[in-house]
Amino acid sequence: MAERALAHIEKIEWVKPIEGADNIELIGVLGWVCIAKKGEFKPDDKAVYIEIDSKCPESDERFSFLKSKHYKVKTMKLGKFKVISQGLALPITSFPELLDKPIGTDVTTDLKIIYSSLEDVRRKSNKVDPEAKYKSMAVRHKELFKNPVIKKMMKYKSGRKILFLFFGSRKKDNPKKFPEWIKKTDENRIENCPFYLQSEEPWVKTEKLDGTSCTFAVNRLKKGKDKFEYIVCSRNVRQADRNQECYHESNIYWELSDKYDIENKLKEIAIKNNYNRVVIQGEGVGNVQGNPYKLKENDLYVFNIVIDGVRIDNALMEYICKLYEFKTVPIIDTNYYLPKTMEEIKLEADGFSKINPKVRREGFVYRDLYGQQSFKNVSREYLLRHNS
């Protein structure tokens, strides 16, 4: 799955006045509502749309007006006019190098736009730690690497390279990549796919949890043999072992794997049903993202089960989770019909969490009954409270 596009070429859907405002008006981009200078756009104009959570480059003079906001694009509420603005739309004419790009083109890299939060940059990066092989080597030779001379050598790049020649192993220490056959978890926001609001079919509505994406899988190594490779991943990076450093204070991915005995349970599912690959994906919550749910320990809430490349439907996922004592994300409605307007669906995202009714929820995720289509609806209220 492609990484999220923070900036893309779009057209202006509509322009509306703001009651009492002389210099600004509202514009629509896809399903997003933004504030723009009065007269800057008319319907069907092409624009560069920059999403919330973005940071524009300080070196580009075209973004100098964002200096007071530290070049960050966030959800804003203009209380005086009772409007919320999400994102930034700029005339395509300000970017002559992009004039020939068609509607929908991802221009995040072209404009050198990154996530506004360094935490998000690290958490959502798919880059493997360049020091991973040396750390793995040190873990495998714990006693040896307690030696003061060895510890001193590990402080220097040249020293680490020398040690790896003698004690390292390409097979055991080189980090493994995120498996290509596992689809990464990243739902599209409803604002970027408003066509779903035309759906006449029922959907499954679940609470969107604010934590860290976790993926666990078993892969049969040889046809007809009950020997499996066990795989543990964060959103983008494979977690080789329990000692691998990750974004969080401790390796929550392996912690949850041990807590729920996931490896043995997935192997049992595969063996009993003669499956070759079984994947479960869920949200790890607790001491991550600032522990928004005020939990005393880390926990896992499953939202996907994929068997031999096919994501199973919600009913079967619930059955398997109950059978193997996994928690599922809070299920709000299994026969839900979507509202017809963007404002209606955005308002319903606001509210309190089922995990802890004393805290605000992040929003909802909607899936079709067959588990093949999905999107998320993030609460504007939640984003405002968390300054996103």
C-alpha cells in the first residue's frame, strides 16, 4: 500500500461565503472544508491541497506565510465564525512546475512536505534502523558484549564494522523486510473518498482506536508440512525479536504477542484448517500515543483477519476472536447505513470511547459486510483537542 499523500492536486468543488466575514470564505476540496481568501478560487479551479498533519519546507518561499504556525498545517476552528478548516488549498498557478499534473496526483515528494510531528515521521517510517544488525549481534552475544573493550568499540562505526566481521551473521543479524504479501493497515479518510456516501448498502461501524498498528502472521514454509515462520510487525517495520528497538519505550508488538500467545494460536488455526498463511491485525493501545485511554497495561484490539490473502468478513472475524480469546475493536453497528452528507458523518464521529467512556473517541472505521472496502472518519473535535 502506498504511503499517505500529504499533498495532492485537486479541484475546488464549491465556494461558499462565511456569514460576517469580509476577507475569507469556505471552499470544498474532495470532502474537506477549508478557509481561503475571498475570490481566490472558483469552482473547478485546480489547486494544490495540503492535508492536516503536514509540515511544509521552510526553504520554500511560497510557504513563508506559514512561519508563525511553524510551517505546520492543522485543524483550525474559527470560533468567531463557527467554522472548522482542515487543510490548506493553494492556487496551482503558484506552482508552475506542477501545472501539467492531473487531478489526484500525489505531490508530497515534489514539494518536500513531511509529517508535522517528528513522532509521526518515526512511527510511520518504513525505514529499517541502519544499526539494527549491530544491535542484533550484540543481543546474540550478550556476555561478550559486556566487555569494556567491546562496549567501547561499539561506540564507533568502524569498531562496529570490525566486530561484525568476527561475530556478526548476515543471515541472523540482517533485518528482515516487511513481507510484501501482507497488506499494510492504513484506512483512507472519508474526506478523501466522499463517493462512499452514495452507498445504499449496509456497513459495519467500529470505533477507531488511537494506538499503534500491529500485525502478526504465520507463513507455512513447505507445502504439506506443519512448519511455519512467525512474523511480528509494526505498521511498516518487521520486529525481528523482543529486543529490537522501536518507536515506543518497550517493544509493545512482542509484548502483545506473548500476552495473547499469538504465535501458537495462529499456528493452530492454520494447521486445523490447512491454511498456508494466517494474518491478524489490530491496534495496540496503552502506553503509546500518550496513553489517551488511561489504561494500566498495553492491550490489543483486533480489526482484521486475513486468511491466505483474503480478508474475512466481520462475522467470521468476531467468531475466531471469541474462540481464541482475542479482543476486537468496539463494534458499534453491524448493519449501518451511511448518512448522505459529509457534515452528518463528521458530526457522528464526535463522542466518547467504548474503551474508556471518560475520554473522547478518535472516530469510527466503516467496512462493508464482506470486509473488502473500508474507510475511516476521524473526529474533528478529537483533532482539535490533540492539536492535529
